[in-house]
Amino acid sequence: MWKNGRVSLMVLIGVIVIVALFTCFWFAQTSPSDKTAEAKGPGMGETLEAKHTSELLDSYVNEHRINIIQPGESVQSNIAAIIISLDRTPIRLQQTVTGLQRIGWTGPVYHFRAIDQPQGKGAMGCYMSHLTVMKWIHSKGLHDIRYLILEDDFEFDKDAVPSQAVFMEWYERMVKVTRDRWDKWYVSQYILDWEPLDKEQLVYRIHKGRTDAGYMVHPDFLERLIHAHEQDLQSKTERPWNFADELDQCLPHMYKQHIYIGNRVSLGYQRINTSTISSFPDADTRWSMISNSMFRGQFNRQHKLITRQGTGLQLVAVCLVATGKYKQYVDSIVRDCRLYFAKPHILTFIVFTDAQESLIVDHSSYAYHQIFIPRKGFPGDTLYRYHYILKAEEILQTMNYIYYMDVDYHIAEPVLDTDIFSDLIAVKHLNNLVGTASSSFEQRPQSRAFVPDPSRKTYFAGGFQGGECKHFLQACTTIRDQIDEDDRNGIMAVWHDESHWNAYLWNRQPPTRILDQSYIFDERCLRDKGSYPGDHCGPVQQFTAIMIPLSKNHKEVRT
């Protein structure tokens, strides 16, 4: 009897729970249409009343929401900065102000007290804040001043913009290339589709992008942009507000109708954390944000797949070996890569070194791994590079592309993804220009680096190499095993690792992309304009100096 009563009680409780859930669902679906108007403000999941919001924006323009933080000693080229920040986030505001001070910003700095919204509805407040700032600028009627609009999580890239003077160089370059015919200039950018406008491919017209963390609007474009957004607000009266309606995503047609400009080098990025990234609903947004912020962390195979299928942004590893006195070159090559190598893709630096301390003081804005190796001196440190690279195999397997370059290289011009994204890339050695290539191969059959005479054609340099993850890791594994076999047999290839690299390319897997001597341009030929006695200095002048091995006293550096 007790058992039957207990069953009846459980059934009754279950019925009550079901009825309660159904009632909640019913009220949620049939709530009065004026419930939105009673809310404190429109937000995510609520219907947006366009007329109310438009009037609200006008009232915000008339409020005292603009505070001056720095009056400015001068308005260099008539540029002022406006930081959008909530009153309740003073630390974020101060971080952005500090970033401006770091580059020596001398112009005026304003704080727009951002429009707050209840938790979970920040996208709406952000949208309204940006529109209000633009309406405020337009109301001033100052067509000779350019306002740099920054969100309070914006930060200038320390390498791209070390000073205000450099920022102005980027601005003036953009104005010159576009002949001042531009509508919106992105300073912080997640570019998804673009085309270069100049020969150096440093200024881009953007066809699709996502971000409003840092940008500038041309005064002549303000009225049209405000009008377009207000029209967009009206279109939202029939549908709920959601994440996709953020300011920089809701007007894709504007990219076709107007001139949106960016740079191949992003001048800034958003300070961001992993919880923020994981909250974004689509892969495009997650990975474009990761690219911009140079998010520092481990990437797994699932992330790698998302990158390939999402934005087209790739994970690119740069491997460097720096022991002894070669450690002095790490900082400069990392800086060069961040400015010019495979932009705008996501770089991860892996440095193999005998240093106990970090060779990069501040690498908080990009992925950096330092792996200890004992110094072997020359030629051991270069011969065993493939052994070292495979020490990081777990990290490298998460990458789309892997490249090794000598740490004492200088990158003088952009290294384009279209030139280096291939299964295996190889660079023609300078000796091909003077007819000594065939004699550079390993000619002793006892070595695993041996290349038979009929195959001794183009000789490839070892200073820059790489390719798609799977193919390059296979090359590293095979070459490592060949070197180990030579070690067991007591023989060392004539040009060490470079001999084994050529043997792999000629005996096993030919390169799918061959690069010319632009990627091994001798600095002595560049500096002396051919006065250096090397026979290759004359012929090499036909190439553009993109990657340059630095001139040095090898004996001194290797000691």
C-alpha cells in the first residue's frame, strides 16, 4: 500500500512540474506587446523601438557625456581621440589612456561615457554609444578635425605603432594612397576580404571585415553613415536584437557602396580573454578576433579545422634557433615577422635556445614558446635544427603552416601568404646565379645527404624553408633520421643541414613552390650596390630584397 502511495505521489509531483514548465513557456510566448516599452531599455532578445531609440540618441548627444581627459598640447594633423568607456569600468579606460600616453599622444583625448545596459545586453549599449559619438562629432561641424574613435579595450600594437609619429606616417600613407577619398579607416581590424591599393600592399580596401575597436570616419561620410545606421534601426522593429547586429556587422552593403580602408599591418588590437572568445557564436568571429589580438595560447586540431573552414585565417608557426651570441637577433626578427610575415594570419613563435631566461621581455600580445636546448656550437646548432623542431611537434601539429628561418635574418618587405602557402617551399641559393650550384651538393655516396650527379641542378638555401604542417613535419622527421644515420656512420654532410635539405628535395619530395633569391638577398650586395667582391652581387640586383641574411663576422658570432 505504501509503495502504491509513493508511486502516486511521484506521479503527482511530475504532473505539477510539467504544468509549471508549460505555464512559464506560455507566458513567455504570449506576454503583452508593450512589455518591451516597460523595460529599462532595448537589449538582446527584446524588440527594438526605432523611433524611441533614435530620439534617445539625440538626447544623449545633448547630454554632458563627453569629458576631456587631455586637452592636448597640439592637434597634430588635426587628429583627436575619443575613448568609449562605461563609468563603471575606470580601469579599462585608464589602460587605453595609458596606451595613448605610451606612444606620446599629444592631441586632445576625450572620454565618452558609454551608454550602459543591463547585463547581457551590452551589444545594444555599444551600438548606441558608437552612433551617439558619431552624431556628436557631426553636430560639432568641424570638418578639419579627424576623430580617432577607440573602445576601452583597444591597444596599439607596440611594434606597429611605437610612437605617435609612426601612427601619423600610417595615416598619411593611407591619405596619400587614397588621395583622401576614403570613408572609414580601420586602425584595429579583423579583415576577412580585401584588395591592396598600393604597390607595397600596405594599404587595403576592405570588402568584408569585423571590428570597431579603433577606427576613424571621414567627416564627409559621417552623415551618410549615421543615416544608414538609423535606417537599420528602423528595420529592427520587426525582429529581436541579437549579437549579429553589432555596429561593424549590421551593414555589409556599406563595404560595396563606400570606401573602407585598412592596413596589411593591424595598428592595434583588442585586449581579450579566452572566456570572451568562447562566448562568440560563430567561428568567423572567434578566429578573426584571435588573429587581431594575437591571442596567446595552445591551439588544438579542432581550432585548426575551424580556421581553415571559417575565416581563411591560418595558424602559422615561425621556428628559430638562437644559441650563444645569436640570441641577440631574436627580438628584431620577431618584430620583423609581426610586421611583415604572412599578414594577417596568426603567428606563433617557437624559439629553441640555450638561454635560461625569456628572450622576449613582453610577449603578452602574441603566442611565444621558448624551448631549452644545450648549445652544441657550430655546426651542431644548425645541423640538428630538425631534431629541435621535432621537440615542439605537439605544438606544431596544431598549426596550418610551419616555417624555419635563420634568426639573423632581416625582413625588409612583406612576405605574402600567396607566395609561401604551399606544401613545401624552397629558396634558390645565390650560387645558382654564378654557376656553382652543382658543386655545392653532397657528392659522397657514404652520406645520406648524397645527391646523384644527374639530379644536381638547382641548389636550395637552408636559411628559409617550410610549408604545410604535414609535409614539413614529414621532411623534418626524414632528415632527422638521415642525420642520425650519418652520425652512426661517422660522416658529416659537406654543408650540414642544408645538404640534407637538398637531398630530401631532390631524392624524395620536390618543392611545390620555389622562391627566387629575393628571400636570400645578400646584405653586402644591398649596402655596397655591387662593390662587394662576391660574384653574385651583380646578378642579385635583379631581385627585390625581401628577406636579408645580415652581414656579420661569422667567426666572432659562433664563438
